[in-house]
Amino acid sequence: MPRRSSSKPTIKDVAKLAGVSLGTASRVVNNNVTVKPSIREKVTEAIKHLGYTPNAVAQSMRVGSTNTVGCILRDMTIPLLTDFVRAAHDTLQAEGFSLLISNTEGNESRERTLLANLARRRIDGVIIGPYSPIQGEFRDFLTNLGMPVVLLDRNEASWLDAVMIDHRNGMFHVVRKLLELGHRRIALITGEPRLYPARERLAGFNEAFAEFGVLPDPDLISTASFLAESAFDFVTEMFKGVQPPTAIIAGGMDMLAGVLRAVHTLGLVIPDDVSIVGAGDSELAELHAPPITMIDWDYANVGRIAVNLVVDRIRKKNTVEARHIIVPTRLVERASVAKPPAGQ
């Protein structure tokens, strides 16, 4: 074979060196299955010898694909999401796709802008836990995106594939445990009920109380926000009252830090003064003194499932019914939960 040129090789150089037409060389580069194995081998050898690298932009324009999946998250700084992102990246890479991550910071306008930008960039599919209500204009927007969409921990759009966490069952079991220990003044801090995680946590919370024939105190329930700052403010306000809670459940991945900061600011001792439970295990929960009891789930598995759903849609392996997969939760029991303080 001739020596390599110092200039950047082109597909024409590959075709010439392999002794094939330009069209045949292009079909090999684009993984067209109609090319004979012997011809494919010649072209592949020429590519290796020349060090030819396809132009990704031009290639995506020809085939209408970038082999890229977008992932839009509310907040990439949440430590628990690292397991999800790593698993999604590795699973996509094994399937020949790249992962492009964006962050909405809970801003609905930014969420729609990011989705539109991904569609214009010919992204092949997207995984998203939307903050915007999936109704009206946004429902139509998602329907007309022109690419597969997999919902992350959302069930508000029945026509889309979704992977969800069993927040209801996890909440039911931890509240039942607290009730068995004698707690009655149990606080729940979670997000807005229009979102699946908050709605399911509320349902599990109420079901556990109903099983015991007890009514929860509505003044101890906050559904304002998933943010840590909101949790801090609500805990601080509750302990200004005459009857503060004996147990607090942080019903959101990013809320435990706010709860713990408030508890320590108030000078309370865990679990002597108040029992604490969080959602989504983390180093903060494990290394805190005392370690915090958590409702946990396998977020790496959530990432793998979400990727498999979107890749199946991209490759048209499933074109009919939407698939809704629920990932189970488990209770990680630690020293932050005990019987309520004497006399309460």
C-alpha cells in the first residue's frame, strides 16, 4: 500500500486505496449491511492505513442520526445522580451511543429550550424527568419532538416510556415502622403533588396512617418544594409550635441536608429529640453522626433501564405500547430512628 499523506485523508482516498467506488466506501463507513464481507474488509484496511476519521456532522446529516442520547436533569449536583449518570453512560457506550447531559435547575422555560435544542441537533432520543406539568401546550410539545422520549420518575404521560421508583411502598413501610415505635406526630417534607414522586410519597404516608386508624396532622406536611432550603425553613417553623414532630421524613433526594441543618441549628439531638429518615442513600446519610435511616433504591439500575428503553425506541424494537417500569425501594435502617421522646 502507498504511504500515508500528510494531509487529512478523505473518503475519496479510502475508496481509491481500497479499489472500490465512493458509494461503496461510504456504505462501509455508515455500517450498511448490504456490503459484502470481502469488500468491507478492504475498505476497513484502507481506513486503518490512512487513519481516516468520518466527519461526524456530515455523517449525521446523511443518516439523520448522531448516535447521541440526551439526558435532562433538574440538578446534576445531587450526589445520588452520579450512579444514574455513570450507569446510563456505560450502557449507552456499550450500545454505540454517546450521552449528552443538561441541567434545568427546575426552570420550566429552560427545560423546553433544552429539549428544542436537542431536537435541532439531531439527538436520537432523550431521557428526562420534566419539571413542567405534562399537559396542554407542553404535552403537545413532547408529542411533536420527533424523537423517542423516556420519562425519569414520572408517570404523567401514559403514552411515553417511563422508569419510576416505588416511592409509595417505600414511604408506607417507613411510616408504619415509625407508628409501631409509637410516633404519631410524623412530619413529611416533599415536593409538589403534581409530580409523581411527591404524589406517591403522600399516598404511602396516608395509607400507613390509615392502617393504624390514625389521622396525620396536616400542619406537619409540607408539599412546597424538593429544595433543601425549603426543608430547612419548614423544620425551623415546626419547632416553634407547641407540639413539634417526633419524627421527620425528608421526602426528596436533596432535602436531607436542609433537615439536618435545621435540626442542628435548633440544638436537637437525633434520635433522642427527633427521629430522622431520608430518601435516596448518600455519603451524607451514611457518615452523619448518628447515621441516617434511608428509603433507598438502585439508581444505577434506573439508568440502565432508561437507556434500554430509549435505545429500543431508537432502533424501533418496540413501536406500539408504552412501557412503564417500577424500580423497588428498600429501607436502610440506621441509628437515627428510635421511640419518641418520653411523654410525647
